[in-house]
Amino acid sequence: MHFIAASDPSAPATPEAWCFAFVENELLLPEEGSTPPLQPGASGWLTAASARHYLGRLAGADCWALSLPAVPAGWKRTPLRAAMMALDAPLGALAGRAAQVLEWDRTHRHCGVCGTPTAIKPGERARVCPACGQVAYPRLSPVAMALVWRPGELLLARSPHFVPGRYSALAGFVEAGETLEECIHREVAEEVGVTVTEPCYFSSQSWPFPHSLMVAFTVRWTGGEIVPQPDEIEDARWFALDALPDIPPPFSVAGQLIRATVERLHAGGSRLG
């Protein structure tokens, strides 16, 4: 399904619309299904919404992000992470986009400079202060993810908040003034105490928890013994390619990165690329 992003709806409105509606940060899904259906007209939901934002068009139909005060009959609240795992990729990505837009709107109702109530800026995704002109765009926090490898093994770690038994690649927020590559070297050294080289870009993913952009790389281990960072890393170790622990699901870029790297190392032996 092809998606075309936009901040303002085109006229005329499409006869049906995708509605990514939330009640208290949980996505509404039909009680009898797992996919947000195309709502005929969607005028009732648009009128009832306490906040609404146009997202664009998916497969030729309008898409809306909505915040509703209550759950309509025939619908159920679903945590966003669980919903994204259940939905097809285009719908899961749009659900994440909708959640981020609504959270940005909720947290930028007043100017951060002078405190004046802000207003939607026509023609772009922004809120503007009518008093001082300060413009607030949706916040984006880049995260550099690094999967450390050496011939036949991957270095995986787990944080205390992971589900029991799950391990993943290392990751950390990019600091002000830092490049992605600099962030990778710093985070790997801080979290597990090893040195790496050859950062190789894999892919990226918008991650709405709450407003991250995950940028995934593979990096080759060059030296050092694993020393987990206290309070950040519960456990970290080398795993053989054929004896991996529980890893993130395929819908996440971390899960994709690990699975693809295993395939590439199996195919290429002791090297990537």
C-alpha cells in the first residue's frame, strides 16, 4: 500500500478514510479484528475527536490521527507496541506516525519561550506562537544502534526493561554535536567496554516510544573484554550464530538487523559485505 504524506487534506475528501484513533495513548482496533478498517466518511470520529491531524493518503484514502475521549462501541484499546506487531507493516508504521504526531501536539500546546498558547501553522506540521513567533516542529530523537560482530559470533546485550530472556543489539541516543559514528563508538565503549571499527549502515526505523529514529549499523569488534555498564546493561555476551537467545521480533529494525547479519555472516564466512 503506497502512502503519500501530507499535513493538510486535499479536497475533496475521499469517501473512506483510515482512522488511527487513540484513547489515552492506546490504539483503537475493532473488537472482531486486528486491522483499522476504512471508515466510511469518518465524519463522526472527526467531529468527536479532541485532537485530529491529517497524515496523508494510504492506497488513495485519507488518513487521520485522532484522539478520542472514549472508546466507541465495537472497539477495543490496544497498547501501541502490541498493535504494531499485529498490523501489516504499512499500517503499523502509520499507527506509529499517528502516535508521534498526537504526542507532539499534546506537549506543545504552549510556547516553550513565552508560555503563550500555540496554534497550528497552516501548510506544515508545526505549531506557532502568535506572540513571539516561536515554531515547534515534531520532536525527533536519533538513536544509533550497533550490532557488534566477529567471525562466527554476535555480541548481544539485555537491558533490565527487556522481556525475560531477550537480548538485542546495543543502542543509545545521539548527543548534541555528535555524529552517528561517534555515538556508536561511545555507546559501545560505555555499555560493554569493547572497541569496534567499520560501521556499516543497515537501515532505519521510526520508533514511536516516544519519538525516536533508530539508525542501525553493524560494527566489527577489534578488542576488549565485555564489561557491562552498571544499571544500563543487565547482561552482555558473545553468542554463536547458531545459538542465539530470544531476539526482538522481525517488525523491529533490531530484529531485522540481527537476522540479516546472521544470514550475511553465514553466506560470507568471516566478513560482511
